[in-house]
Amino acid sequence: MRYDFHTHTHFSDGVLSPEQLIDRAIENSVEWLAISDHDCVNGIKPARDYVLENQLKINIIDSIELTAQSDFGEIHIVGLNIDPENQSFINLINLQQQKRWERAEVFDMKFQNIGIDGLLNELKRTCKQVVTRSHIARALVSLGHVQDNNQAFKKYIGKKGRIKVKTNWIAMEGAIQAIGDAGGISVLAHPTRYTMSNRRLGYLIEEFKINGGDGIELAYPSLSPDKKAWIELHRKKNELLASGGSDFHYPNLKWSDLGRFPYIDPDTPHVFDLIKNELQ
């Protein structure tokens, strides 16, 4: 069984449409695909319609990646097998998206203060649904102020960049609760990519479990064997299920292509065990 439980479309910060994402997944022999856009479920229905209309042999798992605030900073939580029509969940998503656009307006104001105009108009022109810092980076490239996304982050919007805008995301415990209320499975995404020490990350994983978290990503691109082994120790300690995904955004990045991430031992307790039971 080949799967990918962490992918993005152009409804958040990916570049492919849901239909293009499915075509690439099939090309890469992915049988189970979770479409998990940032704070957004708009890609799910088009994906399901495309699969049905073309009788494609791929299984779609309705998912999302919620941005949340923990005691240790911003984190991302993948919600697998959610009900995308759950009204309370939709209300939360709408609030998250509103916060993102409000943040974009603050970014625009701060950029205007340093002589860079037109950012917000460019974002409104190019964003399908959810605005992210990646969109801001692309807009800065399009407006001619930086050469590429990396320079945009390094010079302006990254952790050490000139422009800082505070976040106001839902608390981790609220995000986990919302995913559960929508019938989903909450998974701590790419744990080693957060800027924190191993000690603090260990505390974060514990807190995630205490607040009702179900799983943790044990496999994703660029994860070294040593770090994977470290995550596995904490997964076992906290009795979390394993998950894995490419965190796919761009088709030209071979190291993060669909279905391409480190192997997970089939004897490891996995989120797919829960998903299979719920789909039966």
C-alpha cells in the first residue's frame, strides 16, 4: 500500500490544482492520498469529483493542516479523515482564513512603510483561497523586489527578516478538539522542522498527547535516520500512531515529490489502521 498523508494544492500554498495533484499521485503509484491544505478544505470536493468522473483508482482522504499555537510556538497539525462539511469546523476554518488575510494586510502596511507598494493587490490577484507567507514571497518576486522565494524569506519575512507580524492562531488543544469533533485524527506534522531544542520538542510531543493528539509524522522528506529514530522513541513513549507524507507543494522538487519519504516499518502502529477501520 503506497500512500501520502500530507499534500497541498493551489487552494493553499501548493502550485497544482487538485486534479493535477491526483494525476501526479497516480503517476507516482500513490493509492491513498490525503489532501491537507493549510486551514482549508476547498480542494477536497474537486478532487473527489475528478476521481469519480474519470473512474480513477485512487482513494482520497479528506484532510487539512491546521496552524496552531502551542506553549512552544507555532505548530502544524494534520487532521486526517475529517468531515469537511462539519459546520463548527467550517466556522473555525473561516476564522483562520480571516486571520491570515488580516495578517497579510499588516504585512502590506509594513512593506508600504519601507517603500514597497502593491503587495496586497498582488496577493488578492494570485491567491485562490488561503494566503500564506509563501504567497507573500512569490508576490515580492513578481513585483521585482527579490530574485526568488528564498531571498524574500531571508531578507524580509523569515525569522531573521526585516518585517515581523505577530500570529494569532487557534490554541493547540482547540485545534486537536476541533479535528476530533469533525471525526478526524490529529497528527503532529514534521516535528523536527520546528525551531526548538530536542528537550522542548519532547515536551511539545508530550503536551500534544496529553491534549488528545493521535499521531505524529514519523516519515517526511529531509528527515535523517538519527532524527527519525529520535521521533520513534518519543512516539512510543507517548503511545502515538505513526504517519508519513511528502508535504508536497511543488512538482519540481524531487526530494519532496508525492509518495517520496522515508520507509515506516509495517509493524509500527499507524494512523492508517484507524482510517481503515472507520472506512469499513
